[in-house]
Amino acid sequence: MLGECIMNFVIYEDEQKYMNVYRGAIMKLMGNNIYNYNIIEVSEFRDNLIDELNNLYSNKIYIFDII
């Protein structure tokens, strides 16, 4: 077995239906993958959000709702 690797998926979306779509796509993509991963859901900006995200270790993949 390969060593553990944590992947952080950060979803920034204010509409719950799209949050569910993105979460489902990530779970389908990762499937029975041997790697550990986290899905972090953010629905609104907070003052300390950038610091919290910068403190995450490992790789980060961001999905932004920019409209």
C-alpha cells in the first residue's frame, strides 16, 4: 500500500444544491481510492477563512463560485 496522502477539496459555494453536486462529483472521482481526502464546504466569507485555509496541510484543490 502506498503511504497516506491527504487531499483537501475546498468548495466555496453559497447554494446548497450546487454544493451537493460538487461534493457528489468529488466522492465519485475519489471512489475507493486508497488516499485520504477531506471535503471542506464554505458558504460564506469569514474574517479568519484565509488563515484557516492556509493552515491546512497537504494539497488543496479549490472549487469557487465566482459569480
